[in-house]
Amino acid sequence: MKYISTRGTDKNITAKEAISQGLASDGGLYVPETIPTLNQPLEALLKLPYPALAKAILQPYLNFSEDELTACVDKAYAPSRFTHPKIAPVTTPLENEDNIHFLELFHGPTLAFKDMALSILPHLLKTSAPTEELVILTATSGDTGKAALEAFCDIDNISIAVFYPEKGVSPIQKRQMVTQEGDNTHVFGVQGNFDDAQTGVKKIFSDPNLVKDMAQMGKSGKKFSSANSINIGRLLPQIVYYFYAYGQLVEKGSIQTGDPINFSVPTGNFGNILAGYYAKKMGLPIRKLICASNDNKVLYDFFQTGVYDRNREFHCTISPSMDILVSSNLERLLFHVTDAKSVRKMMEDLNTQGRFECQAKTPDFYGVHVTEAETRQAIFEAAQKGYIMDPHTAVAYYAGQRYIKETGDNTPQVVISTASPFKFAADVLDALKVSGEKCGDTEDDTAAIRILSENSGMPIPKAIAQLAQLPVRHTIVCSVDDMEKTIREQVL
Ligand SMILES: *Cc1c(COP(=O)(O)O)cnc(C)c1O
């Protein structure tokens, strides 16, 4: 499989080159030239355990040897890294709603779905560029930072630096990051918001002096790389769990092989749901991909009108990992439904006017906007029916219900569950209308977590329970202007 840039300049790129470079030289994203179709019957694939399925799905995309791919997959999806033996289990927990299933992607080390792809990314990178000394630079609004730190911790010849907005992450998210272990990990607070941190990181990436200086460092030079979802190495591993969910529904007898299903996906950067689109194009019987947006509903508007417009107010919601106005991975979908020339024009319009228009149809997707009140209502109602969900999952659950009402389509539905409710305990409790101690304003959410556990009967996940005992290892906070200096002094 060869890769090309969505903007058309880079062609004939190998998977290893695409993964180690991250972004294409023309500013576009790498996509496979064609989406491969299955080379074996679906039936056979569906019986495989997660690591073997991951191997089968990834193989046509990667120019890796069999041994290389096996090693990557086995390290990433080792049972010890996940707290559930199935790694990504499907549950059908709601009373009287046998048709609504949940694919739980939060049983990894950091309790959010980012673990699914970030667990394997370091190994894909290492295999793609075995001798390079890499410095992974990431700005995070919460979940990506911790998942990347955990994934790259103690990987030889790679160091990782994460910048988070000092006042823009949840108490648990901050605590998870500042207690990160590993000699090769660095975590810095930024005096600014997520956009400031993100812009600062992009500036460091393309600073010619810094890049030149780094070429002189270490044994044969150091290079920056990225752990966010512009890297194709983060997108591809996400295709796997769509197949895996389907297989579990067949195994439970909820569907038969060949029957269509729908997925409802809580969406921010459009990475998760795009992997679902790839799964569909590969041959998985998916009828609709329901794109669930919170109040930052650029994607909902786009699927309604064909106009993408980021000129709008930014909303801070209780599903912060979806608070995003520029969904980078949409560029990949645009390429698949139009061509490089059109993508160049659309991205230029986005750059200069903050908006663009796309004429092409996108019948695989159905956009739904879910308000804050509806998100809380969804958490409350699902809890009444026996399932406690986090706010991101609640957006997708509500969107799936709205989809059924609007279309009458009762196809079995899988809601993608992207985070443990314990990660957002205070907001979950608030939605559940649990009164009692004031719990939303403690340093580290300890009270909220305890009350949530007591009320739900669910044990506190170990990754959260142990946080209070871990020493704080990362205390540096810098201004946006000092980010480069911080990297030079602390990381290189
Ligand atoms: C990142 C994230 C999302 C959004 O996923 P995208 O791939 O950015 O669309 C949803 N929920 C949680 C918990 C996340 O961490």
C-alpha cells in the first residue's frame, strides 16, 4: 500500500515514511491510495482475538514484515495493559433496549479511547524509523496527553513532551499527567488555553533554527514527531475495533454475519468515526455512521448544509475532548469524496476565510447535535436503565436515540463508549442529580469519585485510585513565548 497527501504533492509514500513523517510536506494528511477490501471472508476475521484481528486488518495497510507487525500488535495489546480480558468489550446493559449496544474503549491504561491507538503508535513509529532519535511533541486538551505519555514511557530513543493548558484540563486529567513516571517523559503547563498551546507546538515544529540545531544532537541527529491524530499511524489501528464490535454482536446472536449495523460515535477531531468509514469501505456491513456533536457543532452543520464554518463561538462543555472547531481528520474524508485539487481549495478557504463549501454527498454519515441539557438527561436516563456513562458517551447515546426518532431506522446500533465515567466524576454526579457533599470543586475530584463509586456500586478503577498516592513529578509551567526555550532546556 502506498500513501498520498490529501493535497496532492506527495505521492508514492510508503507506510513507514508516512508514519515517521506525520504530516505531508504540502501540509496535507497522508491517506492510503485506495482503501483495501478484505482478503478473507468476514466470517473468519470475526472469530479472531483482538491482537490477531488487529494484525489481519493492519497488514494490507503497512509495508511491515510479518514479524514486525506481530511484535507491534503483541506489545500494544498485551493483556496486562488492559483491565478487561476482551480489551474492547461490547455490552448490552440497558433495560428494554436490546438493540442498543456499547463498545467500551476505556479499559486501557488511561481510561479513554485514545489508548486503543496510542498503545500501538510508539511501536509503529519505532518499526518505521528504528534508528532515529525522536522527540514527540504534543499539545493536549486532556486525554491525548496522558495516553501518549503512558504509551511512550520508557521507549528507547524516544522522548515525549506534552504541553497542557494550565487552567483548561480537568483535575483528574492534570493529576494523571503531572504524576507521569518514566525518565523520557516531560509535562509542561502553559499559561494560556488549548489553542495557545497547540499554536505554540506547531511553531516549535517548524522553527528552522531549532530543527537545524537538533540535526546536530545525539548520535545522528534528533527529529520531532507527533502523537496526535494527523498521523496515519493513529487512524489505522482504530479500524480494528469496528470489526471487533461486529464480531461480538455475531457471537452474542444479536445479528448474523452480513446483517447491517449502525455506529454512533462521539466526535471531535473526526478520527474515531473516520476509522469507521474505512471499516465500511473495507467491507464491514455498516449502514450509517452517526456523527454525534456537542455544542461545538461544526460537523453537524457541515453534514446538514455542506458548509464548514469555524467562525463561531467556542463552547466549553462537559464533553471537553469534543470541544474542537477544526476537525483535522475531516480533510481525509474530503479527499475520499472529492480529489486533491478540491481539498487544496477547501483548506485554503478554511485558512483565509475560516469556512469552506463541499458539494460532494456524504451519505455514509448522519450528523446530530446534542446540547448540554440533553447530555445530562442522557446520563440520567441511562442510569435509570442500569448503565452509568461518561458525558462523551452520553452525547453519542443521545444522538443514536435522536437518529432512530428522526429516521425510524431500527438497525442494531453500537454506541462507542470513549471514556470511563470516573474520569468525569463530578459532571456525571451532577447529571445523576446526586446531592450530598459538594464534590465538584476539590483539587483532584477525590470526593466525587468516591461518591460515584458508592452510588453506582462500581469499583474505582485502579488507574484513578492510585493517583492520590503518586508523587507529582512535573511542575514546570511556562508562558506561550517560553515554550521553545523550555524544550531546549528541559528536553533536548
Ligand atoms: C478524543 C475523544 C473523543 C473524540 O474523538 P475524535 O477522534 O477526536 O473524534 C471523544 N471522547 C473522548 C473521551 C475522547 O478522548
